[in-house]
Amino acid sequence: MLVVKALIPPPIALDKNVYCTYTALILIREAYMTKHLVVVAGNIGAGKTSLTERIGARLGWRTGYESVADNPYLADFYADMRGWAFHLQIFFLGHRAEQYLEMMRDSRSAILDRSIFEDFHIFARALHHMGDLSERDYLAYRRLFDLTVESLPRPNLLVYLKAPPNVLMDRIRRRARNMETGITLEYLALLDSFYDEWLDGFDLCPVLTIQTDDLDYVHQQKHLDTVLGRIQNKLTGREVVEF
């Protein structure tokens, strides 16, 4: 079993419970002192929005989310995916790039719900694979994506939330969002395979992979504390692995 712990020596000897509190306070203090940009990636239903909300609230970081309610293409896309796929991807790319630059200009740390990298490597690829994005539009989009990403500073950390497709499917059914009624287990499995391939070669910043199938950081405070500790350890490099 792997054990990961923070390397923060206290000034005096402390019992285990007091030491945990001491470590948490140090991590939170450092979160305020150093600017970080963290992006949260993961399949549909992995828990990105819930984690982004809670990390932002706990650490006082700025938060950024996907443009859904104010997206002028979303309704048209779901009515005619092939006719509007290119338009939707261009809108998401522009929105995320603008959001990313805004967060970088701010002096505060920030955490973003979904990364700009997923736009091409996961979702545009899936649309192309399924025939909803033509080869011509796919290549045009890729050129624009590459130019956009090359001009952006790198994030400090990418947090990848991972869960089996069947677990994701159960979560999607439970939250019962109208726009997600057409999502299938096969589609989630396809996205999952694309995530594995993309992250296998991703080297723009450190990656922290968190299995979320047995995590409940919405209702279990200790689960949120564990995730927060792992994120802060990864950002500061304070990790030791014991076998």
C-alpha cells in the first residue's frame, strides 16, 4: 500500500490529530501565499464541478466553470450535432482561452472546471470519430486549437478525476440533467479511452490522478481533506512514497 504524507516538520512534538490539523493549516496558508492555476479534467460525471466549488471555497481561490447557460450554440448542437459541432467547439475554445487568460492576470490562485486541452484531445476527437465533425472542420479546428494553446502559459497542475464508465453512467442518471439524456455507456467508454491515450503523453504540467468511484467529497469532509492535501502536496513538491 502506498502512503503519501506531507513533509512539514512541526516546531515541537505533536500527537497525530494535532499534527494533521497543523499540516492542514500550513497547506491552506501556502495556498494563499503562492499563486497557482489548477485545471480539473475528467469524463462526464467524474465530479469536476463539485471539486472545483469546494476547493475554491476552502482555499479562497477563484473558480471557473464551463459555459452552459449562456452558450448560444448548445441547444442547436443537441438538435443537430453534425450541423453545429464545429460552431460549438469554436465557442468553447474561445470561452476557455478567455477564461484562462483572465485567471492568469488575476493575482489570486484559481481552479478551473475542465481544461482547454480536453476540447481537442477528447471532445473534438470524439465528434470526429463519430462522424459529427468532418475531416475538413476537424483539421481547421486543430490548427486554431494549436495556435491558441501555444500562446497560453502552462497551468501549475492538472487534476484528473477518473472513474469507471459504469459508475459515471449511474451518477449521470441520478442527477437527471435534460441535456445528458442521450449519453450512453459506450460514449463514456470512448471518452475514457481517449483520456487514457491523451494523458499518457501529456507533459505540459504535473498530473495528479484521483480515482473518484469511492470518493464522496460532497458529503464526506475527510474525503475533501484528503484530496486537498494531495493537491497541495503536488503543488509544493512535498511528497514521499513509502512501500
